[in-house]
Amino acid sequence: MSFSCLRPVDLNVSSVDVLYDDSSAEGHLYSGSGAPPLCSSTSPPSPSSCVVCFSQFVHAVCSELLRNTTLKMEGDGKPIDLMKSARCPTLLGDDTNDWSGNHADTSAWKVWLTILLLLFLFIMTVLLVAFCKRRKCQTTPKNLERVTSAVDSSEAAV
């Protein structure tokens, strides 16, 4: 199942009455009154529906919604602005949070760290090669003659 999570822009929202698709006349995806239940006691939503719950702040967790769905939330008779949430809350019977996609969020930093480390190593290698080439170019022609003449003169002195 594909889940998406949203939260109010204002984290102080505590009362949610409805959650609906503004581009559809099929009814509400969630109806409630007052404070939503705790996420830890809320089951994951069935396909094409949403649940609204509370865990530090209000969350809307939706299952398999169409891409052109425009979700609107209202509480206390007023519209509530929503935004996508990077993390979904843990719901009832969900100890791993694998359904929410959070496993990708927690491993994303490992991927970025690996990429940055490889990039750093690549840049250091390029700089080292460039430095070595530059040193050889500066010392080989002129200094080789000096070293050779110095060796020749020391051998002649012996």
C-alpha cells in the first residue's frame, strides 16, 4: 500500500472536523469532532481513505489516493492549511513504520554521506595527481641538469 502523510502548517491545531478531497464530490475522507485520537491507538487507513490522529501534533495519514487529489482540512469551522509531512506517525499495530516510508528517510543520510565521502575521495585523488604532475614538471628538466652536474663535479673531485 502507498501511504502519504500530511500535517497542519500550524502545529497548534488540536481540533479537526473533516478532511476531504476538494476536487471530488464523493464525501469526506475523515469525519470527526474535536481532538483526534492518538496515533498509537489508530489503525492504518484502508485504500482510498484517510485517518486523522494526534502524536505531538495532528497528522493525516492517507492510503492510495490519486495524484490529483486536493486535500482540505477543517476544524472548528475554519480551514486548516496542510503540508506534506516528511515522517508518518506510528499507528496501531505498526512497530516498524515500514509502511510509511520512514525507512527511506532514515537511510537517506547514509546514502548522502556515502556520496559525499566518495566525492571527497575523488577530489583528493584529482588534486594529488595534479600536484604530483606539477612537481615532476618543475623538477625534471632543470633540476635534473643541476643534480647531474653536481654529481659529475663531486665524482671529479674524488
